[in-house]
Amino acid sequence: TFSLCISHMLLLSPSSALPFEQKGFWDFAMDSMDSDGMMTMMRDEEDGSAFPPPELPTCPFGCQCRLRVVQCSDLGMTEVPKNIPRDTKFLDLQNNHITELKEDDFKGLTNLYGLSLRNNLISKVHPKTFAPLKHMQKLYFSKNLLTTIPKNLPSSLVEMRIHENRIKKVAAGAFSGLVNMNCIEMGANPLQNSGFEPGAFKGLKLNYLRISEAKLTGVPKDLPDSLHELHLDQNQIQAVELEDLKRYKNLYRLGLGFNHIRNIENGSLSYLPMLRELHLDNNRLTRVPKGLPDMKYLQVVYLHSNNISQVGVDDFCPRGFGMKRTFYNGISLFANPVKYWEVQPATFRCVSDRLAIQFGNYKK
Ligand SMILES: *[C@@H]1O[C@H](CO)[C@@H](O)[C@H](O)[C@H]1NC(C)=O
Ligand SMILES: *[C@@H]1O[C@H](CO)[C@@H](O)[C@H](O)[C@H]1NC(C)=O
């Protein structure tokens, strides 16, 4: 199975390069409900009116509290409000002006499952802020002013989004103890390859990692080897060298679009036997990368908007039958200087359907 995270990556969807956007509060709640059967639980609660709460529930001023969801978004808050009910499951603080998380901000919230701090001005996090949140699984911290990964994240954490901050360095052991973590979205941070200390990802068994829109010049070599999805689009990667992908044997999806890749060293793709989907669009490739015919499960290859001037008859498909387990259902080659009328039809003999090939004219 793919990661728990919603990757929003539909096959051949042009929007797949876009980062996850949390559009509204309900996306946040629904997302969590999906994976935890919360919807059912909440309905039960509504019917349980025969058991009135022993005391009047509190709710922070201006927020809405209902069914253990505390909704305090877009209120101009400059700090985390007091009086958050102790049984809160979801706390939504997005789109405020909070600058800091203090030691006691989440005191007593041991039932909290999801916390959204998205789009605030947080640059400081007390090292004990998260200590009470022993059951927190989802943390949405994108669009803030963090310069490092917050310390002492709860070991229950499954998903963290920390996109669009100012993180330049990820220290060794930054994620240590996070044995349940499945998904990290940390794109749009000014991260260079040298910003990851050796051992930065040590201990993580991630399925999904996204470090797009950063300042990487090569594929980081030290990421978790458990990854199923790795998105490194919109960086400054110049080339893929032989050993770069050696570690990532479990990858299903690899995103390298919108980089500066001129060359993919022969043999480097042979380390990815499980790969289904490869995005290399908007690079500077002059030829189809070597090794595609040997990738038994590869179904989608984006090569559009490169500098490919020739496509050989054996660039995509193996010579013998039966070597490929799944046919391609998406190959994009448009916006390349290839004379498409010179490409032999047999080039696409292992493609499920003619419509799966996007060719088109080269636009000067
Ligand atoms: C790529 O490497 C394979 C062996 O790994 C070799 O058979 C093939 O000729 C090489 N192709 C090129 C273009 O170097
Ligand atoms: C495209 O490739 C050709 C060689 O095939 C090279 O002369 C040209 O400079 C390349 N163009 C770009 C924009 O990289």
C-alpha cells in the first residue's frame, strides 16, 4: 500500500507537482477522520445526549468547540488560547499571528490527535511544548518562521507538514524516537544538501517524503530506505549519479521534475526495481534515460519539457515479451525537440493504449 498521507498525485495529473494544500478546516478534520473512523465516533457522540456532561464545557473566546473539535482559525490570535477543553481531539489554530509556542500552551491535552498551526508567525518553540501531547498523530506546521525542526516531537506522530518555513539545517537525530512517523512534507525551505547533518533522518521509517522547492543540488543519499514516495521537484539537481538512488529500493514514486538534470547515469535506475512513476519533466535531458526497459513495474514516465532530440526504438520497452509486468499507461514527451514523425511506432509496443502517449509539437 501507499503511504497514509494523501499524496494527491493522480497519474498524469498536471497538478501533481503542487504541494499539499490544506484548503479549509474541514479538509483537516476529514483527513483525520478517514484514517481513524472519527466520523463514526462523532456521530455516536451526538446520539449520546442521554449523558450530559457533568459541567459546562469551556471554549476559548471566539473559537467554536463542537464534538471535540476546537476551531480557532482566522481570529488574529497572537498566542495559543487558554481554556482549551481537555478532551479536544482536533485543535485548529491556522491563519493566526501566533509567534511562539510556550511550555504550557498544550498542557493537559493528552487526547489531542491533530494540531494545525499552519500559517502563523511561529519562530520559537519551547522544548517542552509538545510533552503533554502523547497521542498526537498529525502536526501541521507549514507556513511559519521555523529555522529548525522543533525538538521533542511526540513519538506518536505519524504525519508532519512543515512546508514553507525557514529551515536551513536538519541536525543529526532531529527525528529520533519518531518510530511511527510515516510522512513528512518539508518542501519550500531553504535547504541545501549540506543542511542535512549525517544521521538527520536516523530512526525514521518513512513512506513519504517531500523536499521540493528547496535548494538541493543532488539527490540526498542519507534519506530513509523505507521510502515509497520521494518528491524532490523544483530543486537545482544537476545530475543523477550511479549511487544516488542505491538506498531507495522500495520507491514507488520518484519526483525529480523542474530541476536542472542533464544526465542520468547509466545504471542508476536499476536500483529502483519497484518504481511505478518517474517524473523527470522540465529538466535538461538530451535523451531518454537508460534502463527504462528493465523496470518491470514502471507505468508513468514524464519526460516533457526537456531537450530530448532522439527517441530510440528500445528506449522504453524490453526486446523480449514477458519481461515487463505492467504496461505503461502514461508517457509524456511533448515540448522536446524530437522529430516525432521519425519515432518508430514500435517504440511504444509496451504501452497500454495510444492515448497514453503525450507527444505534441515542439514549441520553439
Ligand atoms: C548501460 O549499462 C549496461 C549495463 O549495465 C550496458 O549493457 C549498456 O551498454 C550501457 N549503455 C550505455 C549507453 O552505456
Ligand atoms: C540542447 O541540446 C543540444 C545538443 O543536443 C545543445 O546544443 C543545446 O545547447 C541544448 N539546449 C539547451 C537549452 O540546453
